[in-house]
Amino acid sequence: ASQVLFSVLQIESLDKTLEDLLTRVDEFVGMLDMIRSDSSQVVNESLPQICSKATEMRQIYRKIDKLEAFVKMVGNSVAELEERVIKAETDFGAFPSTFKKILHTISMPSFLNKPSSSRQQQTPYEAPVLFKTEDYFPCLNEAPY
């Protein structure tokens, strides 16, 4: 009778172990189902969204590159104009505005108004070629809303 009792206890213990094992297998299968559904969601929904956003970002990167080139071109134009201003100031002399006003109000004798021969021959002024913002930003030609 003790052997029968021992076998019944072994069977109950084995049954409990098998139930625990089946529970773990069910949990594992549930996790696999979740992974499959998440993977299909990623492949079917998220991946196309990521691809479309990547395409949009490529367009934005192109715009950024164009804007960088535009800023560089404007910087070069400003530097060139600054050089011309500095050259004009050195060629013609830069007087403060108060001195200019005083000199214009004083009547000079005619012998002082004669150009000096030591002064360099002045070259005619050539206007620099400037860019037009409308060429680079066509939307500026449109009427505002």
C-alpha cells in the first residue's frame, strides 16, 4: 500500500510539473504570437512610414544644401562689396559727416577748388553686379495672402 501511495504522489508531482511546463509553453507561444504581430505591424505599417519620411528628408536635405550655397554666395557678395567700400574710402578719403557739412558750408576760394595734379586719375564708377533674391526665391514674386 505504501508503494501505491508513493506512486500516486509521484504521479501527482509529475502532473503538477507537466501543468507548469504546459503553462510555460503557452506563455512562450503567446510571446511568439506577440512578436509575430509586432513584426508584421513593423513590416506592414511602420516600414512604409519610415521609407516615406526618409524620402521627405532627402528633399529637405537638398533644400538645406541649396540654402547653404545661397548663404555662401551672399557672403561672398557682401565681402566683395565690403572690399569695394574700403577701397573707395581709401581712394576718396573718409571724412566724418560733421566735417563734410562744415566743408560744404564754407565757400572756398577758386584757387583751392582746382584739382591737384598729384591726385590720381579717378576711374569711373562701375556698379557691382548684385543678385536678386527673387531669382532664388520665386515665392517672393507672389502676392501675400
